[in-house]
Amino acid sequence: MSDHVIRRGLDIPIKGAAKGPVVQLDPPDSVAYSPTEMRGLVAKPAVREGDEVKRGSVLFFHKPEPRIVFRSPVAGKVREIRRGRRRVITDVVVDRTGDEAEPLEKKGIESIRAMDREAALEAALGTGLWGAFETRPLGKIPLPSEEPQSILVGAMETGPLQPDADVLLTEDDQAAFEAAFALFSRLAPTVHLAVRAGSNYPGFLRAQGVQRHTFSGPHPAGDPAVQVNLVDPPRGSGQVWTIRAWDAALIGHALLSGEFPAERIYAAVGAGVVQPRLVKTLLGAPLSHITGEVSAGEHRWIRGSVLTGEAVDSERWASFRRRAVHVLPKQVPRTLFGWAMPMLGQWSFHRAFLSALTGSRPAGGVDMRPGLWGGERAMVPIGAYDRVIASPEILPEFLFKSIVAGDLEESIQLGLLDMTEEEAALCTFICPSKIEFDSLLRKGLDLYEREA
């Protein structure tokens, strides 16, 4: 076991954290998948509009690898298959009309442990949850034909207002963990488990056949991509697959029960939610079903965190991977002579307000909104970005400048494949020049994919 203490990073004190026990909601009338949220997925429908489906029926699959399937969370009728530019599928909407389930192949712990890699692949693919895996680097859905050097199971979350393992996991998940780890050990030579320092969840303590690592510190300490850089960085052209612990538990449940696990826990968070809460409902439930009442005015609806989440329309549905719905008020109040005011109750990473000296801050967090607080300008190399980059040996200013210049070779040498999007998003948040570094990093990665 190794212990990692992250000293660089940033916990953003944003208002609107979910509190209280998990609320069980009535099943929604409709659910949906958004294939575009999974990078590298080329979705092809397995059904047509108007088709009747069961819970667990295949709705769509990955065109280059048809074994990667996605299953319906409900029994009902396919209402709509929405398409965007270039006929890309953006939503697959199913109206709930019943509860009939399509059985999956049921497995026992011992039979899983006796599998060879090909059998383990078929078992994992058959659950319909393969999309929970991501490759490191590039953050894409892995192909079954590629064998990773290891699999890392991330069992903590430090993103702004994101629900953590203590909410998303229960005692009932322990057997599912055992099944998932047994399966992962068949897929990769090494399985890593990254947990929060001090965590006493029995499923983590009893995990067998895994290398356990503890992490502590500010965000992005809980980002699996950062954890990979510190535990087992990809070597050469190799890959490391990452998956969240709560998604791993779902794979285990699917194997042990022979049914597609449709329920999820989501957090409704943000200053725009009247009563931030934790809810249990179906995968892909409508966003308004999860959040309940929202405040008056216009809002920005985000699936995931404010750093790397996806801004969507309020009429869309919850994410397959992300477990939070953040509602952020769009209206940004203007302060007369704001540059000269003490701005008590506000917060700044650069300690630009008087509250940095007095230590005054609202107990429930700061009401941060999508305002720039300044204008876009050239990159200012003041050394601030280094304070939020947790991955070692990265020089962010030089890396971003090489990406802007289109120098791929130098970008790789400076850490293009090592830096994570969470770290780039933190650089964006603290940037005095208002530069979108996460988009800039993705631009460099896309160039790498085209040229590699």
C-alpha cells in the first residue's frame, strides 16, 4: 500500500452542497442516454422509434466494436432517437410503461475467478456498463482488443459539490465489489484501488487481489487520471483503464444478479436549486425530476461539476457517468466600483478581496456565478498555475504555449499526455487572463490523435 498526500490543487468553496439523507423518488416517466458524453463512442441504434423494449434490452452499441452495448434502464417504448450535426446520436429517449426485465447471464464469484481473459471480457461487455471505463491517456472508451497495463478503481471524489463514496456506496455493495475486482483481475495484470485516507468502508478494506493506495489533499486528489499519474503512469504506448468504484459495484451487481442495475444516486446541487439534495432514481432521469424546485430566473444546467461537466438544456436527462446535476444562476450582479470595494463575503484564489485578510466567508459556501470578473488578455506567467497542478513534472505555461504554437513534439515532452482535464480546468478557474485551458488541452490531444 502507498500513501499519497496531494499538496497542490484547489477546493472551490462554491455554494449549494447537497445535504441530508438520500431521498427515494418515484420512477420518472422517461429516461434517456446521451452517447455524446462518452468520448470516442460512435453510437449506432439497435432499436427504432416506437419499438417496445425491456429493462436491460440493448438500445445502441459502439459501431466499430458491436460488443460494447448500452442497455435500457426501463421497460417501455422508444420515444425518440435525437440526432445532431452529421447525424450523430445525441439522445435515446425511452418512455416507461412497465417493469419487464431481460435476463443477463448470471455469474458466481468462483466462476468469475476461473475465467480466462476472453470470458471475462464477454462478461464485462454483456453487463452494458463497459462505457464506465476510460483510458488514460486520452479519456476514451477502451476497446476490448487492447490489453491495459493496469486498471485503477477510483474510490473517492473531490470535485466541487460532487457526491463521494460515502454517499454512493452502501454495505450491500461489498459482494458486488468482490465480484468486480475478481473480474478486473482477469482483464488486466494489475488492479489498483485508490481510496480516501482514513476511509473505513468494509468493501475497500477487504478488497482482495488489488494494490491499495490512499490519497488525501485538495482537488484534484480524487481524480482517477491524477491518481494514475502517481500510481502507475502509462508506459510507452500502453494504457491504464480507470473506473469509478460506484460504477465497478454496478458491474458486480449485474454479474451476481443477472439483471441490469437501473437505479442511481444523483446529487442536485448549486445555488439555483431551492433545496439541494441527494436522490435515488433511475439512470438517465430528467434533470428537473432530480433537482426538484429551482430558483427564479435563468440558469445554467450542468451534468457533473462546474469544472469539467457538460452544460445542457434543462429539458435533458441525467448523465451515465456523472452523478451530480449542478444548477448555476446565470444572472451575475454588478457591483458599483467593485474594484474598489472590500467585497466581504466573496472569495478569490489570488486573495484579491479584503475577505482574504479577515477570513470571512459564508458558512454554506460562496455564491459563484459564470461571470469573468475581468477581460480576456494574453497569458500572464505569474506562477499561479503550478499551485493547482497535482501531476508531477509539468510546466503548465510552457505546455500551453506549445499547444497554441502547434508544436506537438514539444507538447508531448512537456506533459501533454500527463496533464489531466481537471487540472487544466483548475488553471482556467484561477487564470487572470481568462483562458480556456481545458479546451486548449483537448485541442492538443485531438492533434495528437490525428498525428499519432
